[in-house]
Amino acid sequence: MTLEELMNAPAPASAWVLERDCQETGLDPQDIRAEMLRRIGEMRASIERGLQSDAKSITGMVGWNAKGLWEATDALQSPLLRRVQAYAMAVNEENARMGRIVAAPTAGSAGTIPGALIGVADHLGLPDERLVAPMILAAGVGKAISKRMFISGAAGGCQAEIGSSAAMAAAAIVELLGGTPRAAVHAASLALMNTIGLVCDPVGGYVEVPCVSRNAFFAVHAVSAAQLALAQLESFIPPDEVLGAMASVGRMMPAALRETAEGGLAQTPTGLAVTARMEGKDEGDLPGGMIELPLA
């Protein structure tokens, strides 16, 4: 399956993806739909737990962000924006607390799809049953991406994880709102092309900083890509060429920027100090002006 094939599929695109999947796996379409609804339920449960908890993660770096945003005054008076961000962070903070989440497509990017898709659905008052077809399309987009490039930060940087999840979410939102297969694929392409080159630099190697807030940002990114595509804006570069470019950049990316914690934010003075604490080392005096982090 390629993005071009998906783009030219008959509407709705999710039905074409489902038919192809059933042909390949021999599974019954009703069983696939039921399983997808179950996973949506798991996503929602992780959102609800995350919004209610301010318990610290295993390192103490995150854990209170989603609840804090959800309960804060909406200064921008943008309920959709706040909802999408809070939902996304709630899932990733649950992951950081070793709670149950749905990897979509990875644990590090698990908040983007539920944050964007469930966030939009809740904003519009749509039931979870309406999300099954969009989630099937998201899975199809993820499969098409995985055929051409990496979906792990260790292999291709965070562009491979958060870029893929943003593309999957963008396509799903387009389907949810009645867009064409062409619009859905171009939404995915727009989301991908604007994540090319993003490094994977988790502090201490833990999927916490910058991962939690990054999911919030890229859930909004997915919503933006969907909005552009629904207005018939398209990626100038064909979607499969965008994938090829992203894969090429991933291969060129040095190992220090691919989830090794040897570059980027992980190698800042604060990042190194936190890493030393997590490893039980005596890192000496904290660099000037650094805030001492309470570690769990």
C-alpha cells in the first residue's frame, strides 16, 4: 500500500483500507471494527486518568502538565486548542508513569492521535463509534509510512515517530469530517513534510522531556494539517516523495540525534545533571541558574 494508492482509493478511504486488511489477514471486518473501538476506549481511559492525576513520572520530570493545563484558565479562549493539547499530554504522562496506553504508532508518540482525533470529536460532541472508521484510516496511513521509512526514533529521529503519528491523526480527522481520500492523504503529507529533520533527544533516555509537550504540539500540528487539507490545500511535493525525503533525512541523521540521549536537549547542562541523578552519580554543583528538579 502506498500513499498514492490510498489517495486514489474510492471514498471512504477507511473502507478501502479495511477491505485490503481483511484480504491480507483473513480477519472479519466486524472483528476489526470491534477491536478498533476497544482501542479507542483504551485511549480515552488513558486520557481520563492523565487529566485527573498529578502524580510524578518515574523520574519526576513530568506528571502534572496535563492536569495543570486542563484546570487552568483558558487564556486564549480556544477550547479546542487546550483540549487537544491536554489530551495528548495526558496520554504521554500516563506512559511516563508506566500506565496503560495504546502505542500509535509508538509509545513515545502515543498522545498525538488520541489528543487530536478524540479532542476534535469531543469538541464537536461526536461519539466514539464515529471514530472507528477514521482510526482504521489512520492505521492504513501508518502502514503506508512504515513501508517506506522508519517509525522509531532510534532509526530515524523523532520525525519518524511524531511525524508519523501526526500524519495518521491528520488523515483521520479529515475522514471524520467528511473529507475525500485525496484530502486525507494530503493532510498526512502536510503533517509529514513539516516534521522532516526533527531529532529524537529524550533527556536521560526517558520518554518524558521533551516528549510529553512534543505530543501536545504535534497533536495541534495534525489538526492544522487537516484544516488546510479540508480547505483543499495540498502538499506541493507528492506524498510518496515526501516519505522518500523523510527516509533519506533519517538515514543521514547522526546517531547522537536518534534516541541515544547523546545530543540535543539531552546534552544540555540541565539534561546532563538530570541524567546523572537518575543514574545515581554525583554530578557536582548544578550549572548556574538551574532549577533543582524534585526527582521521585
